Amino acid sequence: MKTLLSIQSQVSFGAVGNTVTSMVAAQMDIPLAAINTINLVAHPGYGINAGGSLNDTDFNSILTAITKLNFWADIGVIATGYMAKQQQVEAVSETIKIATSDHPHLPVLIDPAFGDHGRLYGDVAIADAIRDLLLPLASITTPNRFEASWLTGMDIHDANDARHAARHMLDQYPQLNTVIITGITPNTPNKGECLDIMQSRTGQDEHKAPLLTHHPHGFSGGGDLFAALLAAHIITGHDMAAAFSRAATLTSAILQHLDHHQQSDITGLAIKSILSKLTS
């Protein structure tokens, strides 16, 4: 089986970025090659900032070594998430260009991962670089509602708005085949459903789930969980429609399970429980 190359953050406690991706890969028996953009003790929701990113020299040398070691033939999906600084975006974009020059059909999944709940996580230069350098290389992108709005300049309130924004992104980026916008919730708290939409060049789909009771704004790492499940299902041979449907269904079931048990973070045990229940 091909390997998932995942380039994003890692935390020691909680579950975001490569931490949650490693949980998904382990439960789905997917080989994982993880490159951490930053290592933190916990995600920012814990209210403490402890840790940091690799220096540029080490980060670049890791990316360069993938080509030197001739590992690209083993990769089934390149997936990127949170970037700690603009230089990382630049280095990753150059690496993707090298990979796809020899393997033009290699899926590239770009999760923008630069903001949520109406704000950017960090420097606007990082978000600008992701928009300008990574999205033109993506075959799939999975922005949340805020990120899709920021990228397109469009207000997104419902499925129609989301599809309009997704089609705009497809028009803007010729390489892009599929846009999935996640976490579209009503403006009135605790009413309605959470919606994910998929818009490709050949079709569309959507997934609806009840709003969470104890975590109405979702879980930290929820988007990372979805992206990991999507990438894993692509690697296991599902087409995009099936990969989206399975990833969306599993993500909502895992988060509902966690919410029901009033847990504060995504756990490997919850992923294992739902995967065994819904894929057996």
C-alpha cells in the first residue's frame, strides 16, 4: 500500500495535525510519513504556547532528502496542513513541484489550516503564501467555512454560498479538481445542522450532521481528522465521491461519540471504536 506523506503540526497532548493523522493511519493500516512543521506541548486551546518549529535548514533538508532517497514512488497522497511560517510554505511548494513533475497524477491535498471562527491563526503572510503557492498545486483542498470565505472574499452562510465559493476556487485554480468546504453551521447557535459540501469538476455532494451538544463550535483538530480520513480512503482506492462520503460520515460519527462522552479532545480510542463499528 502507498504511503501518506503528511506535512503539518504535531502536539504531545490533545490531537491536531500529525497527531490525529497518526491515529487515523494506525487504525486504517495506512503507512504514514509525517513531517512536523511545529512541535507543541498541546494545541492552543489549552492556553499555553510551549514548543516551536524546526529551523529552516533542518526542515529543508528533510524535504530534499525525500527526492534523494527516491521515495516519491512510494507516496500515495501528499497532504499538508498547518504551516508555522512563510518559509515552510515556500519550501513545501517547491517540494510538491518536484514530486508532481515525475508523478503528475499524485494527489495533493491542501488543507489551508490558517484560521477558523473568524480569525487567522498567525501571520497573514502565511495565509497569503498558502493561497498563492500551495493552492495552485492542489488537486484537492479542504478549507473550513472561514478559510473558504477568506480565500474567495465571499460570505458563506449556507450550501448555495459554499458551492458558489467552491466553483469560484475551481475557476481560479486550473490544477484543482475538488473543493470540500467543511463546518458550515447556522448563524444561530444550537439550531440546525453542520454541513460539509464537495464540489468537483464533474459532480457535487454534501453531508449533514447534527450540531454537537457540548462542543457547538466543534473540536480542535476536527478538520485535520476529516482530511486524514479523506486521504486514507483515497490511498485505499476509493474514488473522490466515496472518499468524501466515508470521511464525512466517519468524522461526524467520531465527533458525536466524543461529544456524547463529554471528552475534550479527539482520541485514538474513539477513532478505533467508530471505524470498527461503521466499516466492519
